[in-house]
Amino acid sequence: MDLLKEFLEYKLKSSDIKKETLEMYQGDIKDFQNFIQKNLLEVSQEEILHYVEFLKSRYQPNSVSRKISTLKGLYRYLLKKRIIDFIPTDGIVVEKFTERQLEILEVWEINNILTVCEKNPKGERDKLLIKLLMETNFSINDVLKMRLLDLELSSYDYVLSDDGNGRIYISEDLKVELKNFIENDRIKILENSSDLLFYGLSRQAFRARFIGLGVKAGIERSISPNMLRNTLKSVVKLENEKDGVNSVIGIKEKYFQIGIGDD
């Protein structure tokens, strides 16, 4: 009996659920299975409590809350199907936060992902995309809309925001990598006349590649590209609180301070 498969199929049929959310449920339960190393039907409440403490030592509070919520949903389903006669997650309360916590990647995780990018044109593209997401604080959709003409007109000094009005200046290192990719690697991936920098790459395709890089980098949790832009937001917020100020710290400056992509 594949309990995970049955539960996911139940969630898919019983609610209007996004594919990304379903994948998150799957990742949460697999994380628990890897931790518990036993049949899901034989789990005790004490073991769930041990898992909560383990999660607290490795994840952000909102991730802990979500993972336990997923387990509660699984065990409620198993009880409803009369596969179990008690719910091991009953009575377990994970602290809720009034302020929404950002899902972030640790600096070492980002550097590991950059390290495992392949030494070929597609690998260089992935690395460039990751660094652009980090340094510009753009969404993946915004980065995929970047145009060659805009970059050439700016001499690669800055990229334009989605509305085409705002300028985001990039670091000298990233400027060189961007220019090298366009002049040397991009043509090896595709031969076309599109003005889009990353023509042919969809958000879904990059997300799949990014998750694969995370696995290759030894990251034992569910990750997504959106966590990249959240990382600097979190660092900036913490630095502002620590310094007792309410100002926006330059993304580029903070990018270097925390050592993303240092060789």
C-alpha cells in the first residue's frame, strides 16, 4: 500500500490544489519518512515530537509549521479511511507567528548549488540565472523576460525592472558573466533570433532544474527558486533590525557581504 500516493491523489481530487502545493506535500512527507525510517502507521506521538525538535534546529518557523500541518493532514486522512485508529499528531502544537516568515536558503546551500552547476553552456546559464535572481531580487518570471537589446544598450551595467522604468545596477563580476554568456554560451544552447536572453526556458523547466541541483548539492529538503530572492530580503531585514534602522540596505552590497558565489 502506497500511503503517500493515495494521500496525494485524495488531495488532488478533493480540493482545487496547485501542482506546486502538491509537490510540497510530497516533499514534506518524504522528509518525514527519511527521518523516521519506519512504517508511517507505526509512528508514535513521541517520535513526532522528536521530529518537531529536529525541524526547529534546521528550518525556518514557517517551514516547521507547514511540514507538521502536512503530517496532520496525512494522519487525518488515514483515520478517515480507518487505516489507523489514533492520530499521532493530535495535541502537537507548533507556534504560530503573526508575521509571515520567509522561506529562505542558507548561504552554504546557495554556494553548494552554484558549485554543482555543470561546466557547460546550460550549467553556465543556470548559474547566471541564480545569481541574477539573488542580485536583482527579481522573480524568475521577471528574469526570463530580460531582453538582449536592453542589456546591450545599457552596456550590461544594469537590468530593467518589469515595467521597463526602474534600473537595477549589477556587480562588475555579474556584468562580466552576463556578457560572456551572451557572447559565448547562449548560441551553443539555441540558434534563434529571439531578443529574450533566456529564450526557450520556462519557469517550470528552470524550477525542475533548480530542484535537481538542490538534490545534487546534498540539500535534504524541498526548495524552490523563489527562496533565492527571499534570502536577501531576510538578511536585509535582520541587519536593519540589528542596527535599529528602517532603511533599505543595497542588495548588491549585501550580496557580497554574505559571500554568495565566492570562489
